[in-house]
Amino acid sequence: MLKIVVAGVTALFVTAAPLAYAQQAASQDRLTAADWDQLTDARIKLVKAALQLTPDQEKLWPPIEEAIRIRAKDRQARLATAAERVRELRDRSRIEVLRDRNPIEFMKRRADRLVQRAADLNRLADAWQPLYQTLDPEQKRRLAFLAIFAIRELRDAAEERRVRSEDDSDDD
């Protein structure tokens, strides 16, 4: 029972710090590459701390960490590309943007991004497979908790961006 409490408290503190940092950085401006690296490091530390890996399990960790870092870098690159596209379109009127929109190019760009995301997710799943098979039931519960927490945080962040975007549109 004590291990569960310690893991929960550790997860809470390790999670709260990077989330507060990300929220603060996002409210000031966009995250920098260094910010992304710090967030990725914090996420990796969070998962490792929550899992409390055994020495044998630690040997299976490096491919997971590499897959997490690759996925984070690719996501950062996709976001930078999207931000660049927004900057390009910002100088044009909405009518021009709509008039010149090419739905075929949009679908192809979207498909390329989805293919990259799928490849990253497959790489991550493949990296996790050997370690996951060695996790005890308690470690699996902690991992499930982190996954559910992460999904909720992503959903909440997406909702916040949507609301902020709608507010910005209302200001125009």
C-alpha cells in the first residue's frame, strides 16, 4: 500500500511541474525546442518513476525512451510546420485563403502527417512490448493510470485551444 501512495504522490508532483511549466510557456508564446526537450525529459522521468523498474526491466527501457524522444521530435516538427503554414496564411484575407484553398493538397498533407504519426506510434508500441510483458500487475496499473491521465490532459488541452481559437475569431 505504501508503494502505491508513494508512486501516486510522485506521479502527482512530477506531472504537475511540467504541466504548469507548459501552460505558462504556452500562455506567453509558443514552446521553444528547449521547452519541448524539458517536457519530454519530464514525461520520461515520470513514467520511469511511476513504474519503479527492476534492474532487469531497466535493460529494456532504452528503446522505449528513444521511441518517446523520436515521437516528440516528430510532433514538434509537425507543429512547427503547421505554425509556418499559419504564418503564411496570416497575411492573406480569409476570402483569399478560402478562394485559393486546394482540398486535394490539404488531404495529402493531412495523410502524410497521419502516416508519420502512425509510424511513430507503431515504433513506440513495438518498443514497449518486451518491457510490458515483464511488468507486474501493479506496474501495469500505474502505467494504465498514466496513459489515462495523459489522454485526459491532451483532450483538455485540445479543448482549451479550441475555445481560445473561437475567442480569437470572435475578436476579429
